[in-house]
Amino acid sequence: MKLMERVKATLRVKRYSLRTEKTYCYWIRFFIRFHRMQHPANMAGNEVRQFLEYLALERHVAAATQNQALNAIVFLYRHVLDQPLGEVGNFSRAKRPKRLPVVLSHQEVMDVFEHLSGSMLLIASLMYGSGLRVSEACRLRVKDIDFARHVITVRAGKGNKDRTTLLPPSCAQPLHTHIQIAEQQLTSRIETNAIPVSLPYALDRKYPNAGISLAWQWLFPSSKPCFDEWGRVVLHHIHTSAVQKAVKYAMRSSSLTRPGSCHSLRHSFATQLLSQGTDIRTVQELLGHKSIETTQIYTHVLGNGFAGVRSPLG
């Protein structure tokens, strides 16, 4: 088996997301090309250090990008080649700038929503009202909505972890409508030799009818079928880029004083909860942050880190 095929197979066995698979494969190929197609088994820590320094000093990549490349290479040596990488040693690290996230007031969010409609409005509402990432909102299935408990279950979020978060009351009726539409579309597809929805891992072998059951239907399906990673024709969810484009256009149309994005809606969810006095640990769980330190950035946005100090100007 060729090296990149082994990388993909190992990533899938360990159940990494498709997005991570594409990213890791990109950096591993880049690493090999940088060293003029040498096989990684013939290289070690010194070559890795040279590559990481090139990214920082020549390509001027962000710190997160450099770390991403390092993670991909470490995965290659540890899990695919089963070969200790050895000491990489000190290398020039890309500087991580300390920036506060862009957050919007509630009124600014409402102004943005004035320029959205249909599925795009509902997805944006879930990012703001439930704190979902854009990818998490796009991947919602019918079974993930619990109207009785007012809860949304996020499946395989960042870090491949499940969590629950709030179901905004104002989103309940639009979600009911989307489920009814999903049911009608499913009935129509079954009558015309249905194309099943894409399913995680080997679920279609364990439950052969899952792909044509209502519970597993996407709330926000793509307009056209596509090929999955095994070459089968399936119906996937709406692409995140379509949502990002719609939200950016809405933000420009609402004349915000600072540039925002889909993630700004999630940031705004966090700051609104904290300003209402919600415990930071609860906000951490709702956002799915691994570390409380990540959530604490929002206290700086609110200015709560000043211990009651007041400006002398009054």
C-alpha cells in the first residue's frame, strides 16, 4: 500500500474527521515535496525542524497553521510509520498574536438577520442562539433536535466529541417546518429510487435502512447529490462555504462598523450569556471548549477582568 493510502486508512481507522484527513494529507505531501520527494522513513527530527522553520520564516504562516503542520507530521511518524520522530529541537515558531474575537450586540445580530431568510436565517439563528460552529449547524440531523427538552445534540463536534446545547424557543417552529420538508423530500426520493443520505463510518452496513429513515436526514441538505469518500452517490449536507458567504453578505449589508463572520455569531452567544451572569463553566460546556482558558477570552471582551477599576474620567 502506498504511503498516502496508509495515512488515509490510519486516519479512518482512528475516526478522524474528513476535514482533518484532508488537512493532514496536505501537510504530509507538502513536507515530502519540501524535501525533494524523500521518503519520510529516511528523515527525522532535523528535517522536520527545517520544514517548520521554512513555514514560519519564508511562508509567514500563522502559529496555528505551523502547529497544524507539526501535528500532521507527528501523526505520520507515530501512527503510520511506527517510527519515533526523535527530538525536533528548538525551531523558529510563528508568533501567535493576542487578538480579541469580534462580537456583536444583540441589536447588531438582529440587524444582520434582517438580510437573511430561509435556511440561511435558521442556521445563523442556531449559531447565535445555540453557540454552534457553522460546520456543526450544517451537520444537524432530524434526530439531533429534542423539542421536549429544548436541547440540541451536537454530534462529533471539534475533537470528535458530542455535547448538548440550548434549543432557542424562536427556532422551534422553523425547525419543525424543516423536519416536515425533510419528510416530504424523503418520501419523494423513496418513490423514485431514493439516494440515501451520507452516514458516518460503517453505519449503513449495521443499519441498512438508516440512509432512508427520517431520523438520519439532514436538516439542511445539499441541493444536489455527490460522491462520498467511498465513491457512492449520496445526499450530503449544505456546504459551510455557502453559509459563510451568505452571512458575510448580510453583515456587509447591515453596515457593521467592524468585519464579522459566522464565528462572530458564536462569539456573541458566549458574551451574551456571560453578561447575563451565566457561570463560565456552563458556557464552556455549551460551547464545547476543551479548556476553560479558551472560554475566558470572552471575559476580556466584556471588560470583566478589570476587578471593578473605573476610568478616572468618569
